[in-house]
Amino acid sequence: MSDTWWRGAAIYQVYLRSFADGNGDGVGDLAGLRSRLPYLSDLGINAIWLNPWYPSPMADGGYDVADYRDVEPVFGTLEEAETFIEEAHALGIRIIIDVVPNHSSTASAWFQEALKDRSKRDRFWFRDEPNDWRSIFGGPAWTQVEDGQWYLHLFDPGQPDFNWDNPDVHQEFHDVLRFWFDRGADGIRIDSAALLVKSASSFEDLDGVHDIYRSWRRVADEYDERILVGEVWLPDQERFARYLRPDELHTAFNFDFLACPWEPAALRASISLTLATHASVGAPPTWVLSNHDVARVVTRYGRADTSWDHGARRDGAPSDLELGHRRARAAALLAMALPGGVYVYQGEELGLPEVDDIPDHLRQDPMWTRSGHTVPGRDGCRVPLPWAGDAPPFGFGPGTGEPWLPQPPEWKELTVEAQAGDPGSMLTLYRTALRLRGDRLGDGSLTWLDLGPEVLAFTRDSGLTCVVNLGAEPVRLPPHEAVLLQSGSLVDGSLPSDTAVWLTP
């Protein structure tokens, strides 16, 4: 791919603990991921984004980082990570790793030093008196230490926030970026990117954060074809676009599209707004249907309310999974046909639903504990993948050891093995769509077609036309030469409800 590979890439998100277990301990690891690289290559993706793989007490699934220059022993070794990057590159797959700059871990050397020596506390937010900020995970955002001071943690108490007013913090992360770029990482995904800078009254999207990312961009530009990807949750699209100016981040996740309900007017408005926002700064959009923090799309699209909001998660809400599956297939073709890059969260290609009935004693998400056991949290979208067989652990690892979260027995119909030879499976749809996308789609523009208020239809630069019917009645297709790909069967040449199709001119 070119030096602008990221503008139209298909990127697969690996949540390492749940992808594949190489040693049989029930936890996904680098050995398991390396063994499945041929699967990812066959799927047709261009890059892999990995959630944090650093040493961590796992207070928040690895987002509490104790050491940014090593690998968590449960996952493998630093040498194995380097080998993995080399093996992925040999298959033409780029690697994007997660960096967490808003907070560290209470187990980190810096924080332990701060506990012992008050003169070292300026790298974090220690105060004699806390303010009234609340943690994003629930409860107070401050925890008291033995000598009476309090430290800030916008997330879990095991995740103390860095103080970006301290130059040590800036230098540390410049060094971390170079450390991983030197080892072949092609990109950095920046966790909670808008939260780094704090004032006396606010901690989100303050202007000073842009100076940080300008300095990071200068580091990335020291290397060839390296990118910075921001996790930026902002409703204000004008402020969102500021992160994508030419001297800041290359791309950022498009959460407006992810959170949008399965409704034609809302989706068209979200797509149009996204295209306009990114065009204003010359950046490519990204299209995301789900990730490790969000209820799986099959379940979400089967609910009465198909939108998404972190503050109103609707965990356990009834879902028509057959309807959700049909819509998820159509949504996949919609997302992959749009201009820009696309992200696929592991298991989307298998049509996995959210697991809502994890036993309470097995839940590990800090949202569960911080909410007083009222918010089940995100474990339901992090259940280990089913690879083969008729019963758990479905080939997740060698032997019959139990994975770190239980898999539903009914997933026997959704394993990679069960779907690989089925021309009508979700896996086959994704493989076909990603292959075709690489030839005909990606970066570029679109032209809207008017096929009625219940239909999304547009033509891409290559001439490919995408039509998605979100109405209740079948619709006639526009003039075309051939049907290239469809998410469901046509009915007398018409496109049924909740179905998408790609057409050639």
C-alpha cells in the first residue's frame, strides 16, 4: 500500500485477551494471535489495531499501564511482540498499538515513587482537598493515600491521571512513541485522547491538548508511513475536526456513526455530517460499528432503540437477534462502501451477539464494581471468540480449559469452522466484501442517489453503487449491469427491508 495507506484501510481490532489462546491458560495471547495471522490475512484486512498489551494489574483490562515499554507476561514477551510485527508485515498487514496517555497504573514505577516522595507527585494530580468530579466509571474521581492527599483518576482508582503540565510526562510519551515506532509499529491509537489537559473546572477537550498532538505528529513524521489515531468522543463536530488538522492526528474514530440508530434519515445525516467535517480539514473519515466498549451490533440493531449511548447502555434490553443479524449484514456493506477507512471489531465478521447473562461472580469490568453492581459493563462484548467445535471453549485454546469469560453453548453455530464453508454466512460476507473493497472502494468521495426517504443509495468513484433499504417494503433497484454483492436475497429483483446491495454500472 502507499504512504497514505491509512486513508482507506480496513483495520481489524484485536482485543488480545479474547482473540486466541496459545498456551491453554484461558487467556488470549500473542502466541494465539500469531497462529491466527493466516486467518486475518484471508479475511482481507490491511491492518490490526491491538488493545493494550503492556504489563498491567488489569484493573481495567490493561488500560491501567504499569510499563509502556514491555509486554504483559500473560500475553507473551517483548521479543514475541517484535516477532509478531515482523510476521504481520510479511503478510502485508500493518500494526497499530494502543497508547494510554491520560492515565497510568498505581503499579507503575512513577506512581510508586510518588507515594514515597511528595516531590515526585507533580507527574500526577495530587491535591490536599479533592473537588467534586465524578469518575467516568462511577463514584468519586479521587482516592486518598495514606498521608492524607488525594489523587485524581477519571476512570478506576487503579488508573491515576497524568499531569500534562509536567514536562516529564511529555518527554516520557515522546520516548514511548519512538520506542514502538523503532520496533516496527505502523501506528498509535490514542486512548481517551480529549481528556489529557485539565483546568480547575474541566477535563474534556481543552485547547492545550492540541499542542500535545502537534508534538506527537512531529515524532511520527520522523518515521515513514506512521500514523496517529484518536479516540475522540465529542458531539461538537467543529471541535472534533480540530484534532484532524494537517499537523495533528491522521484519523479519529467516528463515534457519531457508531451511535446512530438504524434509521434512514439519521444515518444519512450522520454520513453527510461526517463527510463534511472531514473534508474541512482534508482528513479521511473512519466508519465504526462496534468496539470493545460497546454492545455488539447484532444485539444493538435487534432492539427497539437501535442507537447507542454510554450513559444509557440498555444492558439486557430485549433484542430480536434474527432482525439484528439481518441489519448487521446490511450495515457491514454500508460501512465498507463509504469513503475512508473502516474498522472491524473481532467477532463482527462472525455475527456474534452480546452476551448478557455472564454470571455476576465472573464479571471483571470495573464498571460493574464501581456502579455498585448496577451496570453490567462491557464484558458482554469481550467474550472469547469461537473458532471450532461443538462446545466451549470452541477451539479458543489448546485442550478444554475454560476461557476467562464463558462462551454461550449456542455459539457452536457461529464458529469460524461452521461458517467458513457456508456461502450464506456472515464470515463469507465479510471475506467477500473486504476483498471487493480493496479493489473498488476505500478513500475517495460519493454521490448520493435519490431512491426515496427510506433508502440510502450512493455511487462511489469506481462506479460501484451501494443501496440500503431501511424501509418496510421492498424497493426497485436503480439501473445496473450486475449485482456484485448482497447482504440478503433479492425478491423478484427488488431489495427487501433491512438489506444492502452493491451494484456495478
